[in-house]
Amino acid sequence: MPSKITKTELGWSKKSKKGSKQPAPQTEESQDDSLTQLLGVTIAAINTTKDLVPIDLAKGILGTIANILIIAQSVIKNKSDFQAIVDKCEAIREILESATKEATEDDLRGHLGHASVNHINSDVASKKEQGFWRRFFAVRIDRDKITAWEKDLDHVLVLFNFEAITGVAIEIKSVKKALELVRNVSMNTQRHHQTEPPSRPAMLYGRNDLIAELADLVINDEHVALIGPGGMGKTSVAKAIINELLVTNKFSDRRFFITYDGLDPSTITFETFVTRFAGTLGIEIAGADPVRQISTFLCSASALIVLDNAETFEEASASSASGNIPPAIAEIADIPGVVLVLTSRSRRNSPHVRWITKDIPALDLSSAQAVFFQIYQHASRNEVVEDIGGLLKELDFHPLSINILANAAQQNNWSPATLLKRWNDRHSKVLDSGKGKLQSLSDTMQLSLSSPAVENLGEDGLRALAIIAFLPQGLNEDLASRLLPSLPQVDAICDVLCMQSLIYRQDKFLKVLAPIRHYVRDSLPAPDSACLPGIRTFYYDTVASCSEKRDKHADIIISDHLNIEQIVASNLAHILDDTKKTYGTCWHFLECLRWHLLRPTTLTPTISNIVETPSTRKLKAHCLFALVQLYKKLSQHAEAIQAFQAAEALYLTVGDLKNMGDCLITRADLLRCQGRFVQSQNLLEDLQHSDPWEARMYTFTTSADELFVKSVEDRDWGLHSRISHCLAKFYQGGDADQVHAHLKDLLLQCPSTGDLANRKVALEGLAEIAFCEGRLSDAMDNLQEIVEMLTEQDSQVLWYTVRKAVVASKQGDCDLGRELIRKASEPFQFFALRNARVFHHRSYGSACIELTAGECDRAESYFTAMIEACDMQGDLVLKAASIRGLGEISFARRNFALATQRFEETWSLCAEMGVPPEYLYGCSLFSTLPDKFKGWTSFLEGLSPFANGTT
């Protein structure tokens, strides 16, 4: 009878002797936690041995005992009672370590207690089923049952020992190495506890959809890389993900948050990387191959691992780090059930991992305001929401900048007005309220700028970053090498800056977030003389080559218009050697905007502030004249008149009377468009009687009839003059039938192809006559023919469609009128908002339709808005018509006192314009209100209830 193997020989730990000093007893919960880790390590060790032994029967036994422990790990509640079972299973594995070298399947069959092991497995599995059908509620197994299983395993161990002594068992060298590794991990696991994952951030706004999307990826075993500049909230998002319910249900206590914050990329080593990794897992690395030890621990069950601030080791310059860390991450990522989430400023993520990369976006306006006012308590959100919203927009809704700004305002007890002043005065300096990357924009920026990848770029990297921050649109990536010939490696430089999240790509431009832009402008050297001349030369040459034709030069004007504007403004503000070229570029650029990208310009104050010297006066006047032409096209008449006045004075000072006369006559025409007919006439008469004969050449010295007679003989303008003369007779009360017949004849003379300007004017006149005579179908047909002549992109489509809508409402179909305006407005939203004339025309048309439909409240809103808009543009014609509209609404509501006030205001405006009140609509026939609105007529005629009026 073989001697019985002792517990000491089997490697079991001895129980302490009675009376010896005992450590403080652990709670059942802490014992369960410790055993859970031990179970994981033991299972991994058994599975490793199973893969290496050459005999199937041994593999089966190892698989069975591993299954016992897996079940215990997953569903058994009283895990601490399984300590002895775990020890015995480990002993079985150790014996099989030395039992397989030369043994065969037949040698082992019938031995080694396989039946007993299977019996225990069946019992435990039944408990697993019970736990499963209770929807994974943990089950508790009776201690007596566990004791019985321990005795069965004792019997198995005796059989194992007998077979070993009789010579069946032989060891496998390759198994020994793996098991020695496992023993080290097993011992250290019991000594250390894993780091608890951080809780969900308390202040996390506007991220719910993103977090739900990312959590879904994680529970579907996808590796996720969260990328973005410093301060975008990558770490906060990762903390939220690790605490999502679906994630905690799947990974339970196998969620590890490993942060590499505070480490220097230039000094980090592979050992530093794995030590911090293992410490968070709760294990201590011993011996060689630390990645294998970590992998062994992670193999036992699913695990979620967050690698926070990964740019620290991704940018590591030490050879041990750069060579070993990426393969280590790839090896860990390949472990079944292990999911990695990585946060980084860098895009240089481990190349052999299939990452799903997600760029963390900025907040939206609502979420940004929620963050700000959660911290800032010195004013109600409703009181200052607009001002603060504008400030947050200046920060590009950057989460860290918002947090720092709100805390600075709160801690310093700044009022909203003081906060705005501090920002306007100091910009990014306001965002340095403390120390560390969470309290200082400078600190978080320095972390990015001090990364080895950026430092390796040298001064060229900072130059490129300064240029991108200087240009409002950023750097056009397609034109980068042509804009910056002084930086031959600009494409490679920008790739590195983008990889480090200092810049980002959007719509073919390389851009920076607003806080980074402010920091760069405030803290780094301004763009130097090595870079700016190349940009200036390229843009100047492009502007000089641009014409009314749409070509490659026009395409660059359209794509880079804000950058060109910035360069021109910057050069106008400083005295340069090529001053004359800069002025020429300025007025030619304004022409380019008028031809290809109709919009207001920010050059107005810069042009106005040009210092007037003998060498700059005429150049400044040319810029002002070009500015006027742009304003005219935009129908911003008030701004155009101001610019004309300034240009006239400069031309007069330098003796350029021809251009002075052109400015004055055009200004008079703009005054006429505003309804300021008296001012317009006085201006022309003053010029007509001025001394310089050159000025008199550009004024009307004969009657209007004589001018028409002379102009109809002109080869180029004859037909247009005859049409205009015909319409003038109608506006002055001429016979409508005769004018209609004459216009019909003239329409036949207008070409139906090519230049359609004359045809359009004739059709518009016929439509006006039909509208006034009540022939609404004819008016609609004429207007439709005009619309069909225009291209879909032509803004005049909206203009004439509004007139169609007014006709439709007068026909009784107000819904059709509203729909026509809505559909026609969609392609021209930007244009309508920028072009005052179109905006006024559309708004007044909508007011007339609502008034005709009896929707007085809506009409009142439109008319009120029109009056405010007209005040801004000095438009007396539509202002008078809108006030009359409000008077009709008051009249319909029987508020005769208010109606009288409105009509008196209209009367006064007519007097200011120099227009008889009965001809209020003489310049805009389609603005006429339907005949059913009789308040204005009653007021003019002194009828009741206005019989005692002052008219």
C-alpha cells in the first residue's frame, strides 16, 4: 500500500497552529473577492496545461475540472467555501504536469479518477442550470455537499499519487515553464487588489447619444479609440462608458481603468507601461514575459480595459517602449473576451488592433450653456443667455474652456458684463485660472506641443500652426504647398499636427479649434516674414487673374474668400512696400465677391480707417467705390450712400471730377430707390448748378421727355428707352389701354433669345397694368413667363415669385401664395438674409397675403418687422406702405384712434418723400392692398370716422 501523500507534498498551504498569531479575520465578501481572482488564475493555468499535454484523456480531465471552477466562478454565491476545491483542482493539474511525457492513452485509461471528477462536474453543473433558470441569481451550495466533493477529490488525488509512484507519470518541460509562470501570478494575485474603476462624471451634458453608441460597440466586443484635442472630454466619456448598465452587466468587476496621465513620453519605458497596467489589474509582475502574465490573468473571463491618455505611451521615444508597447497592446486585444477602449490626443494608435475610431465632438449650444450655468451662479440663464451663448460660440463649445471660464467667472464674482470685458481684453489668458491641464488651457496645450512628435518638427511645426491659426478658414490643404513655398514639408508637418489633434480636417481645410487658435495667437510668435509673403503673393495673383467668368481662379476666390479677406485687411492696416498692389487687390477682390460670391464684407471698417495721405486718397476712393458697387448689388442702400459720400469727397480733393460726378449721380439714384425723391432731386440740382463744367456734364440739363426723345435714338439703348418711356406715362396716369397696346408692340421687338433684359422689362410692365386693371390671370401669365426666362439659381426667381404669390392671394388663393413664397425661398435662404431688398420684398409680400387672408395678427407681425428693417436701410417707400397696412388692421379692429395715428404717420412719410398720398403705390404697383381695405381712402377723403381729422 503506497504511503499517503501529505498536504505539504501536494503544495497545499498548512493551517496555522493553535495559538499562533493570526491575521485579522476577513469578511465573507472580501474572501469571495479574493477567491474570485484565484479562480480566474487557476482556470487560466488549467487551460494552459490542457493545451500543452499530448494525451486526450488528460486533456478531458483538465477540461472537466476547469469547468467545475468556471461554474463556481460564474454562479455560485458562497465562493469562499470553494477554497479547498480550488486547491485540490490545482493539485490535480500539478500532478498531470508530471504525468504525460511518455504515457499513452491506454496507460491512463481507467485510472486517475476520471469518473469521480465527472460526478462532481455533473453536480456543480446542475447548480449552474438552477442558477440560469433563476435568471443568473447566484445560488448557494450546502457546505456538506462541498465537503463530500472534497473527499471525492481526496480519493482522486490518492489515485494520482499511486500512479505517479508506480512510474506512469512523466513531466513535460514545456508545461513546467507555463505552470511556473502561473504559480507566480497565483501567489501575487492573492496579495494585491485591483483598482476600482472611476464613477460616472457628475457633469456630463450633451453626450448621451454618443455614450450609448460607444457602449453598444463595447458590449459587441469592438475595440474603440476615442480621439480629440486636449479638453474635449475624452476621459469623461470613457468613464461614462465603463459605468453604463449594459457594460457593468457584461463585465461586472472585470472593468479596469488604466490611466497614463502625468507620465513623460520622453522617459516612459515598457516596464513603466506594464507595471501600471498590472497594478490596475491587481497583480504584481514577477519574472520575465510580463505580457504573458497579464494575458493569463485576462484569459479567465471577459474584461473591459480603458487605456486613458494613451498618447503618453504612443509618443514614447524610448526604444523599449516604442518597440514593445504596440505589440503588447495587440496581443492583449487578441484575447477572446477582452475589449479595449483607448483615449488619446494622438491618432498613432497600436497598428495591429482593429480600432473603431471616434472623434469626440465639441458640445452643442444647449449643452455648453448647461455646463456653464451649472458652475456660474451669478446671473440667471434667461437674463444673459444670448451674450453668454455668443461667448461660448467663440470657444467653439470646447468643454474644458467652458469649464475653466465658468469657474473663473464664479470664483472672481464677475458679472456677465465683466466676464465679457475680461474675455475681450485677455482672450486665452482668462483660461489660465489654475495649474494643471484641467484648470489651465496653457498647460493642456503645452502637453500637446511638448509631445516628441511635435517637438521633432522644430520651428517649422510652430510656423505652420501659427499660419493655420491666423487664417480664419484655416489652410486649404489642396493649396498648402503653393501657399507656403517656404515650408517644403508642409504636408508632412500638417499630418503630424493632425495626428496630435492640434489641427483637424474639415471640407478640404486644415483648421484649429477656437481655444487653440486664441492660445496660439496669444502665446506663440505671429506668422513671420518667411511664410506670409508666399500666401500674399498667391492670393494676390489669384485675385488679379479673376474675371466675371467662372474659372479656376474664381473657384479659389469662392473657396478661400475669408482667408483672402483677412490677408487684404491685414495688409491694408500696415504700410507695405507693395501698398498700391494691395489697394488694387482690395477693390478687385470686392468685384470678385460681387461676381461670384455675393455677401457683405468685413473690409468696410478697414477701408474707412485707411489713413488719408496724398498717395492714398485716390486709392482709398477706388476701394470705397468698389465697396459701393457691392452694397448696391446687396441692396444695402444706406451703407452704399455712406460710402459714396466718402468717395465723392476724396475724388473732389484729388481733382477727379468725373468719378466724383459718377458717385454723386449714383447716390442720387440710391436715394430715389429709398423713396427720398426730394433729396435725390435736390442733390442733382445742386450738382447741375455747380461751377465745374466737368460736373455739369454728368447731370440732367433738360426735361425728362427730351431725355427720352434723345435716348430712343441711341443704337444700344433705344428699345429700352422706349419701353421705359411708355411705362412712365402709365405711372403718371396715362391711358392704360394705349400703354398696354404700345407695350405689346414693343414686346414683339424684343429678342426671345440672348439678351432678355428688354423682354423682361416689357413683360413686367404688362403684368403691372393687368394687375391694376384686375386682369389677374394675365398678370400671372406674364410673371410666369419672366420666371421661366430665369435660371433656378437667379435670385430674381424669388423676386417675381413673390409677385405671383401676391396675385394668387388677390385671386382668393392665399394658401397657394404662401406655398409659392416658401418654395421659392428655400434655395435662397442665405441670399435673402444678406440682400436687404429681397428680404424686404419677401416680407412685405407675406404681410399682404396674410392681411388679404384675414390673418391680422400674422400680418401685423410682418408689417412691424418690415418697419424695423426699413428703418435700418432708410427705405421710406415700404415703410410708408407697411404703416398704412398697420392702419388698416387697426381700422378693421375698429380702433380708430390708432388707425388715425398710423395714417397720419403714412401722410408724413409721403410728404418727406415728395409723393402725393394718393400715389403712395405709384412706384410699386404690386404693393397695393386690395380694394376692400378702405381705411386709408376714408382718411384721405375725410370720411367717417375720420371726418374731424386734420387732413
